[in-house]
Amino acid sequence: MASSGAAHISMSVLSTITLLFWAEFAHCNLNRRPSDALDTDFSVPVEHSFEIDDEPRFRRRGSLELRAGRESGVTISQSHLSEEDRSTLKEVAAVDGLYRIRVPRVSLQVDRQTEKQADGGYLTAFVKACALVESHLSDVITLHTDVTGYLIGVSIVTIPGTCRGLEVEDEVDLESFNTTLIVMAPVNAPMPETAGFIAALEMEREKKEKNPQEQKSFFAKYWMYIVPLVLFLMMSGAQDQSGGGNGGGAANGGGR
Amino acid sequence: MSWLKYGFAVCLYLLQCTDAVFEDQVGKFDWRQQYVGNVRFAFFETHSQASKKLLVATEQNIFASLNSRTGELFWRHVDKTGPEGNIDTLLVHGQDAVVVVGNGRLMRCWETNIGGLNWEVVLDPGNFLTAAFVGVQDHVKYVAVIKQSAISFHYLSNGHQKWIENLPDSDTVQYQTVYSDGQGEVLVLGVVPNSHIVVIAYNIEDGEIMKQTSVEAPWMSSLEESCVVVGEGVLLCVDPITMSLYTLPLNSETMADMNQILLQSLDLEVAAGFQPVLTATQPNPAHPPLASFFLQLGPEHHILLNLNDNGIITTLRDFKPSRLAAFATSGEKTVAGVMTPKNETACSINLFTIDTGRRLLDTTVIFHLEPNGGKPSNLYIQAFLKKDDSVGYRAMVQTEDFALTFLQQPGRVVWSREEALAEVVTMEMVDLPLTGTQAELEGEFGKKADGLLAMVLKRLSSQLILLQSWIGHLWKLFYDARKPRSQVKNEITIETLSRDEFNLQKMMVMVTASGKLFGIDSKSGSILWKHYLENIQPNSAFKLMVQRTTAHFPHPPQCTLLVKDQETGLASLHVFNPIFGKKSQISLPTLPRPVLQSLLLPLMDQDYGKILLLIDDQYKVTAFPSNKNVLQQLQEAASSIYFYLVDSSQGRLSGFRLRKDLSTELIWEVVIPVEVQKIVAVKGKRPNEHVHSQGRVMGDRSVLYKYLNPNLLAVITESTDSHQERSFVGIFLIDGVTGRIIHEAVQRKARGPVHFVHSENWVVYEYWNVKARRVEFSVLELFEGMELYNSTVFSSLDRPHPPHVLQQSYIFPSAISTLEATLTEKGITSRHLLVGLPSGGILSLPKMYLDPRRPEGNLEQSREENLIPYAPELPIRTEWFINYNQTVSRVRGIFTAPSGLESTCLVVAYGLDLFQTRVYPSKQFDVLKDDYDYVLISSVLLGLFFATMISKRLAEVKLLNRAWR
């Protein structure tokens, strides 16, 4: 068995949650709604800020498109970076500044938009500007929601995430974002698996019943060896006792 | 066959885990101290001369009996915590002690000799006001209980209710006092504030109201605070505004008005702004109180007065200055004990007769105040008659720092108890310093080189000192060997403290809720120093940090205690030497603004002290210590210093970065809406934790790498909706630098209180399963996968791939009080979880049982990996209890510290009791056993050596002979 394959198999067999594929890629749990009733798109602005003096001044980077209905989900649409922005980004990267993004606190469920809109407040995250430049603007934005689908956090990482100090010569690489958007909702933590355990025990018992040979106890299986051995020991022991008694007496006598 | 194998494997695990204390090891490595808490009521048992019992009821809802000769506990009854178990009053008569519990919920009568329960009755609901014994014809037969609206009579012998009557006008009148002098009626006194006093006389036999009168008293607000009954039933009150005493004879037929006696007419004066206090004594509830009483006129001014039959008050003796005064009765004699300050550090206690105020000869006891202790707050006198009929006494002094000191004439401290230790809030363990000679050697390496010759000379001199101390040690051994063993005492004092070979003995620095700090030797449990911090608000939050360890000789170790007032948020620092308890002279930063967060950086100043940063509510940073060197270091490292703040009222977690000018900037924000769930706890990892193994070797010899993020925070939330189906517990793993949510999970149908441990690459939490009504454990483990992203260094900024999270849950068959994990020097030893149970046991649960990779079924590969097959229930084995029968009541916290031995972890459990022990999660693999057979091994070695010599010789001879042939 190949080593990596084995690991995956054993992990899934272990009935534990492997969170490799747990993130719902740009997909939101809206299927319950009858689709055609409310098919209005809703967009949430994504803003970013990168300044030499590190004072955040957020500008529009793009927007999250929330769609209701059967093909519900979240996608990101964003424009190209302007010439000016590109040069600023490179300058910020050179002084080890930060690239920040922020999204407003909203619910990702389109039908709930009306409820908690006027809440205000933003969720912010950052990445080193140099990492963004060196990765040629390929980043992963993750939106975290709570159990009700309300946004609680945002995170941004670049792939690769390092700052090696490489020069990005080609301006074209910094023109458009290559963004992967992930929406992460909380997973349900497992309960103690009593049912599975009992089923396994049952199976074990059934197997034993089917195979009576296995069920026999140790003594039942090997009595033909044990009985002669015990007999032999007893007989030799009886002999020893008569001889041993004398010997013991002598030993005691010697001790005095 | 596979079944057999399975069984065998299980047996193997059991063998591996079995690790209990042998009978002869009991008390060898562990100790326990039992406490009762701050004393509220204390009575000396007086019914016989030889009695040595002291009955106490405390703020911790404990009723206990102490041996007054030794200070040890005879017995102790621990009631529920909180207002439900609060002891309202304690009445002692003869061998009966009556306790009213939980705002008049229950009344219990205890037998004082063995602490057995005589009876217990449930009282009618209602706000408890007061209770008293009622005597009839020289015998105490009843207990009268006054509640908000009713008075009830109970037999003292069996607790049965004799009668219950409503109190008239209970919505306007505050009934506060009950009085009886052994005649046929009992008087209940109430007051309508600033209007009048109500006196109701009940017939003892049937509860009939005999008489009901009201007396004008427009100046009075509270009976309890300003009035006592003295003499033959005379109500005596004091009014600080008119500066006068009022008397009212309760037994006379016509109660007209209160008789006013101006204090001025007695030549007395109340200290400005002081509420005068009256103290009277009624030695036997079946007899009227005595005619003498104390009047306290100022913080240090008591007067012994007497009220004669004609209602005239005479001054018997004026005690000025005097700190405390108390009455004591032995047999027929009643005396008064008065404590007067002698000088700054000592007080003297004297006895006086109460009928004349004459000082009794030879009754002086000197009480020495501790240099860093609290002031005396209460005095309890135990009087006894000597053979020549003179009065002798012992005194117990209670101080503000919750300490009890028991004194005997002429001033010998018989025992003292530090009851502040019943409420330890946080602690640290600090290495002991090296001995003087070891330190000398260390110092030699520490200093700068100053020439070859000087260094040689220094080395020679230090070697000489070592030799000298070794000879001294030998001499001491030889000297002690001649003495009988019992006389050889290794007394531990601060001077003789030194680190032992394996660093198993440490200094426990304990911080208590009262603001008293203790230094306790971990080996013996003896208190080596104590320091009382005055002016600590109750409910303050404490954070204890070790800024400099003992390792930097000649710089003394340094601990910093951050005390934060919960209400105002203002904080103060107390810097001290953890070995000697002395306050450091270092200049402290001023903290005018509330402090939100403190962080101890791994950076050190030039004196090897770690830098402490304090962030105030304007996000300004204060560094301590703060000098040029520190500021320069901070500037250099500023861009890599991140910190987080948690505001649980808004559900906001925010991250900040330090700027070069020590200002901060907000860099990330996560907001968990408080309408759905509220943050209950946030925990990072312990900074002194070491992880030895980067990964886990799997059954097929591949390696699963752990996700070891030192900045990871575990955030636990609880749902605001407490409905059984909808309640949940949320678990968030958030990176404290980037604010990235690494993992987010909800445990459905669960409720707190959640206890959890966050360590290495795992989080273990415990919750209450609402649906199944049981306690469950869940474990989360994080793995990077089969290969590491960057194996040399971990950076939160450069880990783009989220870790794999494995989780599994188990049923735990007991409720738990607290949870902690063992900690060892290098992290090689396997981990155990230490679970404090409400039953008082401390369970050492192998982490192996809480492993999300426990397989279902018994696979070949998982056997190879030593994984236990999954079972939904975690076992509790009796041999896992590390405190065998030494139960730790109300365990609130467990502290673990590594020792110098990799196999050994030091454990301290604190709650009402203190318990210290050592645990060996992987057994003592690096120590030879106690019963190791040195003789055998050395004789075998010697034998082999000689055998080789002889055979070599023989072989030579043989060779020689062959050569000659």
C-alpha cells in the first residue's frame, strides 16, 4: 500500500472528521428556499488598503456577489489594479508594509439581509504586501460564518506565503487578482459514537457465533495437552512431597 | 485468535497505565493541607475545663472544629458554595452547635465532639433575620428563629417545631433582635427606621402574644447596629448624632420613653465620623445578660461601663489606646480581655474583671505583629480557672489577612493558621537558588574575563571553597551519624534553601484572593514567607508572572504580580523576590489608565529580566522595566510583536501590531455576534511548554506532522439560547497574529461550564451534553499532513494551508471541576490530563485515551501505532487517582510544573485544600528504583572483573606452558 494513500484510508476509517474537503467552495446553504421567489443578487463590497505610511485608507477592491436560489453561492468579482495602485503596492512591499482588506459585517444568507443590515462595523485582515507581490496577486480569501450564516471573520493568505525579497519585474503579473474564495461555516463536532461501537460489538459476537471453533475457551481447545501435564505435575509433586518433607526437616535442623 | 490478540493488547495498555502509589510511599512525595477559610463565627467549647475544641463557621460555608492545642482539624463539614450554603448564624450551647444555613433554608444541630448531625429541619421559607437560644428555668430548651414575617420555636433536643406565629406588621417593622432571660416570655424587638421601636412579648409555651408596645425612637435606623440588651433586661442604644446613650427597661410594666443619657455627662467623646459600637455578653441564654458592657468610641478607644439597677451608668475603666476587646466566661466567672497596642510591632493583651475593671495580675500576653501581615481584626478569649481559682486564658487573634494565631501566656504562639490559603487564585513555581558555593562557581563564568592570572587564581579559590564545603558536609554527616535519628532534623528555613539535585524542590508562590502572597516549600509544604498586600479590592483579578528566573546569578529572581480592580480596570504592580518574598525597590511605572492586556515578551533587558508590556484602554503601551536598553530592543523587535484583545461583551477579538514609537495599530478584527453566542474563555498555550516530537509515526512508518502553531488561541463560546435542542458550545481556533480562523466547530446540544486544555497540537474540552444528560470530553488534534510546509521555522504569516483537524468525543462518567495537562522539561514523556473531580479526587487520565485517531475495530496498523481501539466511554480507574485517599475539597485549579527529571512533573492542586505531589506519566524511566539492588550489581561486576583477571592470568600461564612445549 502506498504510504500517502494508506494515511488517507486509515484516517477515514478512524471515523474522525478529516477536514481536507470541509470547506464549502463558494457555496452557501440556501437550498431550502424556493428558488424563484427571491432571486435578487446582493453584493457586498470588499475593500483594500495599502499605504506607505501604514494609515489604513480603504478603497474598493471588488465585491462579493451573493446569489439566492438554486444556484446560490458567493462569488467575487474584482477589477484590475491601476497603474498607480501597482506602483504603490510595490513601494509598500519594499518597506515591508501591510496589505489589508475589509468586508462589512453582513449575513451571507440573502434572505436575511434585511434583518441585520444597519449593524455597521467591518471585519479586517491583513497580509504582508511583499507576499502579495511575490505571489503575483494570487491569494485565498476565506469568509468565516457562524451557525446562522453571519460573517464573523475574514482571512487572506497568499500562495506562496513567503517574502524572499524577489523582484517582480513584469508589471503584467500585478494587474489582476487571481483569487480563490472560500466560505467556511462551522462544522458539527462529533458526538460520542455509541451506536457504532455497539454495532461493532454485535458484529464481533455474531462472528463468534458463526464460528464456534473461535468461541471455545482456551481450556476447551487445549485440554488434551493440559490434562496430561497437570497429571504429570501432580504425580511428581506427590513424590516430591514425601521426599521434600524429609528434606525440609533436615534443612530446619541445619538452621538451628 | 484475533479476539485473543485484542485482549492481549488491551492488557498491555492496562499494564502500561497502571501507576499507583505504594503503601509505603504515602506521604513521601506528597502533602496535603486542609483549610476552612476566613472565620466568621468562633466559639471555644466551655462546658468542661479540659475541652480543647474550637468551633468555627467561615465565609467559605464551612463548619469545623479545630483542636485548640495544635490548630489541627478535628472535623470539617463542607457545605455548598455560594449563598445556598451560606452560614447565617452559629449558636453554641454545651455540646450542641446550631447552624442556620442558606438564608434560613435549613437549621442543623451538630454534636460537637465527633461532628455528628443531631438533627436537621427545613425551615419555612422567608428571609432569615436572627436566631437565639431560649432558656426556661435555668435550662436551654428552645431555639427561636425570626424570619421576615414569622417567629418559630424549635426544641433544641430534636429540632421539632414547638410553635410558629406571624409577626405583626412585618412589612413595615424590621424585626432584628430576640431576647429572653429565662423567664416565661420571649421578647422580639423590631424597629421602624426613624420612627419607633416595637417590642412584642410572646409566651414561650404557646406563642401567644402577651404584650405589644411601641416606643418612640425617631433617631434610630437599625437595632442590630446600635443596640444591645444589658443587665436585667435593659435595652441600651447609642446614637452618634446626639452623642448619647438611651436606655429602655424591657421588663417594666409601663414602657414610656427611652431614657437619654448624654455621653458628655459621662465625660466621653466619640471620635469624629465613627459609629460607636456596644458589646455586651450573656454567658448563659437562660440567665439575663451581665450588667457590664463595652462601648467603642473610636478605632482605638474602648470603655468598660456598668449599668446598675437604678439605670445609672458608671465608667469602670477607660482603655485608650486599645485595639480590640472581648468577653470570656469560664464557669461562673466572666472576664474581659483587651488588646492594647504596645509599639509598632507588638500588642499586649490583658484581662480585667468586669465588675470593677481591675486588671488581673500576671495576665499579660504579648502578640507580635508580623512585619508584612494584616492588622488584628478580632479577638477571641478562652478563659479557664486555675487550681488556685484564679483565671488563666488563651487568646486567639484573627487578623485582616485571614490568619488565626493562638497565643498562650506569656506570649508563646501555640499555633497559627493561614486561612487565606483556602482561596488561592493563581500560583507559580520558581526554581530554588543554588547554594552559595555553586553560585560562586556560576559567578565565575558569568563575569567578564580579566586576565589569565586572575582567572587562574579565581578558579583555584573557588575550588578551595568547594573542597572546604565538601569537608564541612562530610563532618556534618559524621557528626549526625552519632546522634539518634529522631534528633536529626532537616529544618527548612529561607537560609538553608537550595536547589536539589533533580530540581524537584521548588518555591511555590501562591496568590490568594485576600491579597496575601505566600512562599511555600514544595517538598514539605511549610510556609517560608508571606506578604500581605493591603488595599486590595475584593474580586480583583491577579496575574502572576516570573520576569526573571533563578538562573541569572547574581541577579535575584523577580516575580511581578499584576493586580487589576475589576470595576475600574485600574491596575497596580507588585514586584518581589519569589524566594524571600521581599518587595523589590525597583521603580514602578505609573498606570493611570485601565489596563486591558499584559504580555511578557521573551526579550530580556540587560539584567536578564523579561520585558513586560501593559496595554491600556487607549491602546498605549507601557513597558516595564523601562530604560534605554529596553526601549531600543523594543524598537528593533517592534514589527514582530503582535498582541490580541478580547472584548467578550461585544464578542470582539482584535489584533494589534506594535509600532516603533510604542504606539499600536489595529490589524485584524473578528466579531462573533453576541446575540447568538458569547465568548466564555480564550486560552493560548503555555509559553514554557516544549514539544519534543514534530510528528507522529504512523503504522506504515510514514510521519504525520503536527501543526505546532505557538500563536494559536482556543476560543470557547456558549450559545445564548439555552433551549435543549438549540444550545451549543462553539470552538474557534484563531491565530493570534493574523486573526485567521484556523478551525471553527460547534458542539450541538451542549452547554457549559466548559473546561479545556490547549497544548501542543491539541485542544481537549469538556462540556455538558444537554440531551443525553452527561459529561462529555472532546479532543481536537491538528496536523499539517504528511509533509511540513517549512520545517525550520514557524511563522503565522507564512502558513497558507489550513491544517487537518481530527476530532473525537467520549463520554466521561463523572462531573469535573478543573482540567490541566502534565508538563515536563523536554516534552518527551507522554502527556496525562489531570482532572479534578467534585468528589475531591484528582484523576490522571492518559492523553492516549483522548486521541482522535483511536480506530474503530482493531487494525494491524493502529496496533503497530499503539492506538487503543475506540470505546465511547472513558474509564475511571481507581489507581489513576494521584491523591489516593487525600481528597482535595472544592478543587479550583491544578498547577503543573516541570522538574529537572524528564519523567517527573510536579503537581499542585488548590481549592479549599492544598495538595502537592509528583506524577510520572511514563513511569520513572530515568530514575533507578528505590529498591534497586546495588549490592548485587556491584558484586556481579566485581566478580566478573576478578574472573577476567584470573582467567587472563591462567591464559597467560597456559600460553607460556604451550610455548615451552
